[in-house]
Amino acid sequence: MAGFSFTCCSCLINPPILFTLPSESPLFLLGSGKDYPATRRRARKLVVSNAHSNPKIINPKKKSRYGQTLSPYDSDEEQELHDESDDDDDWLLNDDFAEVTEYEKKKPKSQKQTIAKKAGKKENLRSWETDEEDLDIGITQNASDKKKKLEKDSWRLDGRGKVSSRKHVAKLYPRLSEEIDIDPKWVPLLDYLSTFGLKESHFVQMYERHMPSLQINVLSAQERLDYLLSVGVKHRDIKRMLLRQPQILQYTVENNLKAHISFLMGLGIPNSKIGQIVAVTPSLFSYSVENSLRPTIRYLIEEVGINENDVGKVVQLSPQILVQRLDITWNTRYMFLSKELGAPRDSVVKMVKRHPQILHYSIDDGFLPRINFLRSIGMCNSDILKVLTSLTQVLSLSLEDNLKPKYMYLVNELKNEVHILTKYPMYLSLSLDQRIRPRHRFLVELKKVRKGPFPLSSLVPNDESFCQQWAGTSVDKYLAFRQRLLLKDFANKYEKRR
């Protein structure tokens, strides 16, 4: 059968994966010399691409033509998943904690390219991609079979039972039609995806990222998304997943999706967490279970030193760890902490176990500035190591918005010295506005504070325990006080801005 190779760009050490397209398929005609619209004719070569091709953890601020962030990475949801995972720590059950800052390398913005060029542009792909049998490119039926099935399944039929014309499609999706040449056969899929909140600008992003995803039969797409919903993915998360990894629409349930879900369950991850992990890291479906995911788990156990029973918890805290180059991220960070702080291997392993996100953080923009700040306030390397081992997420907190203001409040208002942080490192993770200042001011107003350093232990328990053990009053009274204080602080900040 006439055709040409459908090539995936991969690392030099890995063999390419080839797909042969039939000559009558629309994708084959894309590369042919037939008289097709300019937008398609320029896309001579099509590449099955993936959003995870760059192993670096820093997200470039890449924008689509609509000004929306178009990131190939999956790091922005980690804190949400992390907050739901620490059920054992009493002080972690509250909402009043400091927010996490992400560190990103500044990269020059590339010039805008036409969508047709983006569709034909080669993107890096790792060799442990989904096998050919796991990928449904939706173009293997002959022309007559496709026509019959489309007439049967299409949601957009005119009075004579025929598929909508291009003119009618332009009325349905005017903005999208201006950007790309929509095949009327795509309309049923577009209609279905619209039920998840996807709009025309989102379809343009999907086209830019992986054009073949819009050619999937609507019934196949519905089967796959229904399965993801059945394993716990929330309806509102489908939109975000498709924008990051539109190839999901091509992954078959039996050969791909079920195998990956079974792999996650095999790690001891509870069913209630599976949907969250999939939503945070949809790119994991493009990695081979046997050739990529299982070797990553073995590396965590055998090379890093994570206990086999703890691997599932590590993956829950940071699912992105499954799609990272651990040999690079682990070795560079271990060597840095060992050299900079004299950290023994066991201490670094504890850091990874408690906060595996450190394998994502930049050394120059994340580790060094925070270590140098702790040194500047009088902490020695051994004290810094104690703090980081106990509360590794300190490396993720903003210097200007979190660490510096809390240190100033600790010294000036709470009358404590910096060495107390080695005993109560969680002070640095608590919210200054929601937890530290309200409790301090409330006890001062009740005259429950003795002279001398303010007891940081009063900041640790939840609101109910705090009111019973320290304030001797009701929770409602404390919450009302906190609300008044927040409104007063907000009014003061507003006045300063005027």
C-alpha cells in the first residue's frame, strides 16, 4: 500500500517508532502534492509529539496566540495534591499555610509561527513512547466505511442526512474557521469536547500541539474520556488535561489507559487518589509502562534509596517524578546539598521522601537563594540542614512574600531568636496573615501572653485545640477576631496604595 513514514523524533540513543499511513488517508494527502489548502499543504511532515519532551523541570512562559499559557509541563498542580496527602499531621489540616513559589528559567520568547508550521514542526520524543498498537490514529478504514460510519455517528446532519458543509461549519465555529481549515468530519468531536468547557481558542491550542487529535472519531473519544472519569478524574479537569496532552484522545482503553491505571494501583496508591494523579500528570500515558515507568520506580528504590513501601506516597506527593530523568535530577541535587551543607545521603533521601518536588527545583534560582537567606539571618549549615530535613518545602517558599516577613515578625513581634526555627521549622510554612499574626494578637488581647519570647508551640495545633489549650475561649470568638483583623489589615494596605 502506498504511503510514507510517520516519524517520531526521539533521543539519539533510542530507535524511532514508525507508523505507515494508507494513501487514501487525509494525513497522507497532507504531505502529497495534491491541491489542498495552503494551511495543510505546508505541513509536509507530521510528528507525534508529546508535552513531556523536555526533562527540565522549569516551565517556560510560553503563550498561545490568545495570550494563554501553553506549557508542556505538569508542575503547577503539585501543591494542591500535596495538601490533600498529609492526613497524619495535625498542623497540616488547616488552610492557613504559606503559598508555594515555582522557579522558572527565563527564556527568550520565540517569534510567533503560523499554525500550519507548528503542525509540521518536529518535536522531541522519548523512545519509550506508547506502542503503535496503543495509538489510534483514526484513519485506517477505507473511504466507504468511513463515510457510512460518519453518517451514522455524526451529531451534525442536515435534513437529508448528510454531513454539514464547510460553510455551515464556519457558522458553527467562526473563530476556529478563521485560524484553520476545519474538516466537517471534525464537528461531532468538537461538539462533544465543548461539553467539557473547551472553546474555539482551546481547539486552536490542541491543533497547534497535536493536530491528529482532532481527527478522532467522536465515539472513540467518548469511550476514552468516560473511562478516565470512571477512575476518578473530575469532569472539570478533562479540559486542562486535553490542553496539555491532546494525544489522550488517541490512547486506546484496553492497550494503554487500563495498563497505566493498573500500574498506579500496583504502587499501592488508593483508588481515591488515582484520578488526581492522572489529572496532574496526563503525560504519563505516553510513557511505556515496562520500558519507562517501572524502571523509574526501580531507580527510586535501588539508586535513590526510597523504601519500597514509601514509593506510592512519593508518587502521590509528586506524580511528575514518574516522567523525569531521575538520574540527572537526583545526582545533581544530592551532590549540591552534600557539598554546600555537608548533607549526608540519608538526610537528602528524607528530603526527597517528604517533599519529592525538590527534584524539580532549580539549584540556582531555588536552592541557593533560600540557603543564603537562612545564612544571612544567623543560621549555620548544620541548623539549615535540620530545617530543610524537617521541612523541605522551605526551598519552595517566596523570599519576599514569605520568608523575610516571617523572620521580621519572629524577631520584632514575637521576641524570639532565629535558633528557635530548628525546633519549630513549621513556623516558616504557616501563613503570617491567617495563622501567625491572628493567634499572637488574640492571645495578647486576652492577656494570655507572658513576658518574654512568644511560645511558637501555640501556632502548631488546629483552631479548636488552640482555643481550648491556649485561649480558653470558643472557636467562634477567635474566628470573629481573625476576620476583623484581616479586614483591618486589608483596609490599611488599601489606604497605603492610594
